[in-house]
Amino acid sequence: MVRQATNKLLQNAKKSKKDEFYTQLCDIERELQYYPNSFVNKVVYCNCDDPDVSNFFRFFRDNFHKLGLSKLIASCFREIDNNSVQIQNDKRAFYCVYNGTDEPMFVAPFRGNGDFRSEECMELLQQSDIVVTNPPFSLFREFVSQIVKHNKQFLVIGNVNAITYKEIFDLIQNNKAWLGVNLGRGISGFIVPEDYKQYGSEVHVNEAGQTIIATNGCLWLTNLELNKRHEDINLTKLYLGNESKYPMYDNCDGININKTQDIPKDYCGLMGVPITFLHKYNPEQFEIVRFRKGDDGRDLRVNGKCPYFRILIRNRRLQHIKRVV
Ligand SMILES: C[S@@+](CC[C@H](N)C(=O)[O-])C[C@H]1O[C@@H](n2cnc3c(N)ncnc32)[C@H](O)[C@@H]1O
């Protein structure tokens, strides 16, 4: 129940466009350890990050030399009240540039509100190689689309449901983006304003006095090279002899599978797997054929019922075999 409430909270954040979930340093460190050579001589841009509070900024500043960065840029967003004639300096959106020296950092206010889509932020994007941040949930697809359009690399946090967005799924299917290492409980929680306390046991206060909400519904999405995505899923199950465990779809010539670990090693046709499969997906082992829909263009059905979002895949390693089943 409580977990449902938490996931609902994230959905509400998306709907209300509140987006007030701040990433913990421990979660950034836990993911970033898997990209040891990706940052050498690169310019990193954290474009939804107030450098005064962002743990992304803190991580890259503190690990600047270890990662071999060439520059770090961070910029923050401030909603502008169009009615106020003059915006006080401390309320302005701004950006900063750190080049790894002891000299004072370059800090400058934006003319506008620091929206990642603004001309000023786009200029900073052009100067950078890799965008790393936790962007607003409500603008996730637009955010990723912009980075991809500008041929930049990225490592960003999103909601697991983002996989089901057409724009994001297409990137994954076409091998232009993939899931990072940590997913679900692998991201321990977000720093939220104190008034989220009402959500009970999923919320705790850490040693620093920050309110943390645990979530089960987030992922890292990236196009940075990752060893994990070249590792085969170890398949142990057999289809032959266990046909009844793998019902055929009503509207597609393929079998339904409820858990990634149940993918049989001897089935060369279409298989519908849950979206969490993507966490283990190796594009050399499997081909992603289609998302969610059967041959009739409607949601995949088994005995009249639609299992939750299925991805149709095919085992590439068996494609030399003539269909045996
Ligand atoms: C989920 S919070 C994450 C903050 C920070 N990146 C982190 O991980 O701790 C999303 C942030 O995006 C900012 N934001 C909201 N709309 C934005 C926009 N259009 N352009 C840039 N940043 C935006 C919010 O101010 C908020 O700080």
C-alpha cells in the first residue's frame, strides 16, 4: 500500500509538474562507478541543477581530476514571475563553469529562467559533451529528445514508465539508448521537502536531517558505453516439454513470458516479455521486434486478457535454426 502511495506520489509530481525530487550523492556514486573512462577530456553539463545544492554538481566537482574532466557546467531553473518588474539577483536563474583549478568559479546570471530549452541553455549544451542530471519528470521525453537531437551523450534519471513512452522506447529499440545499472530499489531515494512526511515508512530523515523518500520506480537511462549491456542473460529454462507454461497470444504468433528469468533457451520465435527485461537486455543476444501490440495493432492478449506492457523479442542466437516449435 505504502509503495503504491509512493509511486502515486511520483506520478502526481509528474502531473502537478512539481518535480521536487533531489538526487542523493550515494545514488550518483553508485551509478557513476560503472562509467570509469567515459568522462576523460569531456565537458559535463548538469542542466537542471542549482550548483549550490545539486549533488550532481558536487560529485563532478569533487571527482573532476579523477574522472579526467575538461570542464563542468551547471545551470539552474527559476520560475519567473512575469509581473515583477525587476527580479532580485538572488532569485535569478544562473549557471556556473568549473575548470578544475583553484580560481574562483565563473558564475553568471541568465537573462531568462534557465529552462533547458532556452537559447541560453542550448548554447551551453552546444559547448558540452555529456549531460548528466535528474531532469523534471514532467518533461522527460522532451528533455531526452533534445539531447539526442543535438548528438550529445547523456546519463539521466527517469521514471520506469518512461520506457513506455514511444520516443524513449524507439531509442532503446534502435540501440541509441539503454538502461543504466541501477533500477528500482537500486536507486535508494530522493531528497524531498519536509512536508512529504505523511507518506509513512517509505520516508525517513537521514543523518544530515534531510527527508528522503524511497522509491521503487526509477531508472538511469544513458547512451554511455556500459559493459553490462554486452553480457548475455543466462537462460536456463526450456520451452519444449513446458509448452503449457508459455501460452500463445491471441493476436500474435508468439508466447507470453511473465519474468525475464523464464525466457526459454530453445524458443526461436517471438516472445513477449515484461519491460524490466530491458534492464538485462543485450542487443547481441536479443532483437527487440515490437512494443505492446499484436498483429491486429491492438494490445497483446492471452485468453482475452492483456498482460501489462509486453515487449516482443526474438533470440538472435537461434536465428540460424529453422523454427522447431
Ligand atoms: C527532479 S528535480 C532534480 C534536481 C537535480 N537535478 C537533482 O537531481 O537533485 C528537477 C529539477 O529540474 C528543475 N526544472 C524544472 N523545470 C525545468 C526546466 N524547464 N528547465 C530546467 N530545469 C527545470 C527544477 O527546478 C528541479 O530542480
